[in-house]
Amino acid sequence: MTLQDTATGLLRALDPETAHGLALQGLAMGLGPKDRTPNDPALEIEVAGLKLPNPVGLAAGFDKDARVPDALLDWGFGMIELGGVTPRPQPGNPRPRLFRLSEDGAVINRMGFNNQGLDAFAHNLLRRRRPGIVGVNLGANKDSQDRTEDYVTGLKRLWGLADYFAVNVSSPNTPGLRNLQSEAALTDLLGRLSEARQALPQPRAPVFLKVAPDLIEDEVLPIVEACLTSGMDGLIVSNTTLARPSRLTSPLAGETGGLSGAPLMAASTQVLGWFHQATAGRLPLIGVGGIRSGADAYAKIRAGASAVQLYSALVFEGPSLIGRIRTDLAERLKADGFTHVREAIGAA
């Protein structure tokens, strides 16, 4: 166990949101770990033009205001996603709003896009010193009269400051936001984003749509076709779930909000497989939900993901998990006769 993993254990004794704030402060002070392990060439992957040193990424939600991107890249991620950020600052939902379900290896959050807004986010991004792939998760203000315009505003304001953008229409904690996944609303949203992007200067950063795991199979193909028609560059599958699997044992399982962590693995991987079938290689997929081991990352890749993201597992396992996943993933590829991770995409 590393010193950082010991610190993770100590932080778990605190209120989750307090612990998270202290972790960010520590990283800002330079107290975070630095992974020195060379990346295995077999894990290098290109996703929508992004050249990743490895396919293991950080999901959105850890660093909502882009306070510590350099420190997070030092953990050994192939990419990190910052945010979600909304045009105007907003406090989010009342506390408590973050809950550890330790018995289940899960987290429930109802944060509600708490963040300091685009201007603070942009200021922090401009302070970056370390190279690495950094994406931005775009959200909409809760009280916005035109949520689609919020996404356009975020894209324009941060254009040139990030390597990619994720359009988050799948957070369950902003009332009505998931309605943007419906065919008519999504067509309008993606069309307006496409129009705005065409007017922005080169180079062209890829834009991904982040969807919910609570979709039914019949909803998948219309989403894929809307993405293709509007020129989206890929999909992130998936966000947190509103479902509560019957096997949850934590007394906190009844808290409202989005569930993430180990119980989401099976359902999110099933939805990922649906998207893999529907895209038929036409759009790359990033698999998210329940990853806590190399086996889980490998399962996502075999289900169709070109890269994966995790967050909740770090709460329980600490930052050394990233290196363990990379090592295990490389070993699993070799054991199955693959010379490169791209050969395993969709192998299931």
C-alpha cells in the first residue's frame, strides 16, 4: 500500500464531501502521487484523433473547477475529464449530497452541477503546465431558460483550452436534463452545437455525447444516428444511474441521486454493447461505470470501448489503482493473444 492509499483510507473516515475537498487541497499543494511507470506501447490508443498513452481515464466529477489537472495527469491516467461546468456559477443541491455505500463499493451523489462557472474554469485551465489529454464536461445551469444555449456557450468559451468536450445531457441531478436525450431535443441540441463548432477556429477538438445507463435498447439507435448526422465524434457510455439494484446492502442505498461504482458495472456494460452494435464502428465509444480492476476495464473494451473512465473506485482503492489496472490490462491482452489493445475492442 502506498502513502497515498493510506491517505485515502484516512479520508474515508471523514464526511465524503469534506474528504473530497481536502484531497483537492492536497493535490493543489503538490502532495499527490506521481506515477513513474512507463506506458506499455500495447496500450497506446487513438480515439477520435486523440492520442492516448493508455486507455484508462478519469471520469468527470472529481475536479469540477479545473483546479488540479496537472496533478491528476501525474497519477498515470491516459486522459482526464474535468467538470461538469456550467456557464454561471451555481451552488448545487443542499448538503449532504454525497454518500459512500462502502458495503457495496458504490457512491450516490446528488451534487447538482456545483461549480464556479466558465470564467473561473477557463482561468484555471490557462495555468496548466503539464502536457496530457484534458477534456471538459459541459453542463447546463439549473435555472437556464435555454439549456441548449448553455452547451453552446460552454463550447465557445473553452474552445482552444481543452483537448475534447463531453456534452453531458445525462446527469440525473438537474431536473429535466435527461429529456435532452429524446430524439427531437437531441437533434436540436446537436445541430446547434455543430453549427457553433463550424464557426470556431482550428484545430478542431472532438466533441462527445455523454449518455445515461438507464436507456432502453430501442432508444440507442436514434441517439447514434443523431450523433452521426450532426458530426459528433463519439459517445461516452455512461453516467450514473437512477436504478437501485436489489443486491445493495448499504443503509444509504435509499438516498436520492445518481448511483455509481461497482453495482453499475453490468448494466452500463450492457448499454455499451448496444451502442457498439448500433455504431458498427462508425463512432468510438468511451466506457464508464463500475470499473475497479483490470478485468472490468478489459470487459468494457471487449464490449466495444476504445477507452474507459473511472472515478468512484478511487474513493475505495486510492490512486495506485490506476497503475494496477494498466498492468493487469496489458497482461490480459497478452494472455488472450492480442498484441495491441485496439485488437480487443468489441471482441466480446
